[in-house]
Amino acid sequence: AQRVTQPEKLLSVFKGAPVELKCNYSYSGSPELFWYVQYSRQRLQLLLRHISRESIKGFTADLNKGETSFHLKKPFAQEEDSAMYYCALNRRSQGNLIFGKGTKLSVKP
Amino acid sequence: GAGVSQSPSNKVTEKGKDVELRCDPISGHTALYWYRQRLGQGLEFLIYFQGNSAPDKSGLPSDRFSAERTGESVSTLTIQRTQQEDSAVYLCASSLYQNTEAFFGQGTRLTVV
């Protein structure tokens, strides 16, 4: 079965602390993975994708095919990082995106 | 702006009535997605359109749900004989091609009373 698992519904950290949002996937083909973010009262938007290997707003994510993971990391969390984060899998053969249930990140001052 | 537009933004309907939700994708985007987001839940895939190909309807939860798209333009999601469990935010997204970044609308919040 193709699925995306985000084990944490809520993650709460203090400002300046490292943060890691977990994402595991199950997919038999060649995966393309994304992180989307939804800030309060804003639209869901792309944060980063694994093929770009970029750092956006200090966040990075590495695809680990052996562990079938795509965890999102930031060394020093900021209050403005508080949002809902969704990991998504693009099923290349079908072309559509499936999402995990999301993790709410709360960064406390 | 030139983003994905959804209407209405809010809809309250009585149980048993039919509702129609509209999505205007970004011009030129060939792919269009519908998702459902229930309170406290993640995004549940409903249906996917790609160009003139047959849509992927594998996520539609029941035959009360249907969607249409005219060419590469507007899409409508119809829910017949609404039930209280249909209450959710319905999100539409579009992307330029298959497998490229998806841009989301603000969603339609549907409340069935």
C-alpha cells in the first residue's frame, strides 16, 4: 500500500532548539517527496522537495531510501516556524500527491 | 491574483441537500486535485485530473461524490444527499504538469447541519 506516515500529531519545542519532524513513506516505485506547510490562516504551500536538495527557511530534508524516510530538520527553531507541516508523496506512475496526517509544530518563546 | 480560487469559501447546508463546490485553477495548469480535510485530520485525496486523461477517482469516499472538469479549466465537486460526516474543508490544488509543485486554494469549509 502507498502511504505517508507522520507519527507525531503535535511537536512542541522552545525557540532556538533543534526540531525534527518525522515522515516515513511506503511506495514501491521511485518516490518524489515534498514538505508542505500551512501557517495560521494561510494556504497550504510548498516548503521544499527532495529533488531540489535545498534549504528553505533553514529547513532541510534528506531522502533516506533505506529507511524510507524524509524527515524535516532545522537546527534552531523560530517562533514563526509554528505551523502545520505535511509530508507528501508524489506517485509518479499515477501523478497524484498523497499526504500524511500532518504535524503541528509549536515553537514557544 | 493568479492563484487557485475556490468558491464558496463557506457553505452551510442541511443534511440531505446537494452541494456544488467550485475550483478555478491557475491558468495553464494541466493537473487538478481535490482533497478533503476533516477537523483534526490530514489531507484525504479525493480525485485527480490530468489533461484529457481519465481522472483518478480512487479517493472518492462514496458514489454521492463526483467531480467534473472541463478541459483544463474549472472543476466542480458535487456531493449529493449530504451527510454530517461530509463536514470538512475541501481543498483544490493545481499544478503545471503531472509531478510538479501543487498550488492550493484557500478551501471551501462545508458544514452539514
